[in-house]
Amino acid sequence: MTNKDNINEDDYVYDSLCMLTTVIFMVSVLFIKKKQKKMFKLIDEAVVSVSDFTIMINNIPKFENEDTIKDFIENSIPGV
């Protein structure tokens, strides 16, 4: 007889419960992830942060002072 033949009913119950626990855990994680996304979106809409008013500008020419940078941005980006 091999080891496979010696597996009793308790081992099948244990394995089944482990599988069921894993599936429940995975479904719970997906459910919590969905709820978290909704919560983060609500918080982001309710709270004003610095990133709401921050822009990043790349490859602008070199300027002599801050006023020329400000004029460049105001003339290059509509609505500023």
C-alpha cells in the first residue's frame, strides 16, 4: 500500500476546509478592494490637496527671472 491509500476522510475534510477558506479570503479581498476604491474616490472629491493645483512643465526654455516664466506659462497654457 502507498501513502495515497492511507489518506483517510479527515484529510479530505481538512483539505476541503483549507480550499474553502482560501476562496472566501480571496473573495473578501476583492470585495474590500472595491470598497476601498469607492472610499478613496469620495475622500479625494471631498478634500482639497496641493496635488489638485499642481502642474508639471517639462522642456521649457531657460528664463532670466520669475516674471518671464510666469508670462510664458500664462501665454502658453489657456485658462491660466
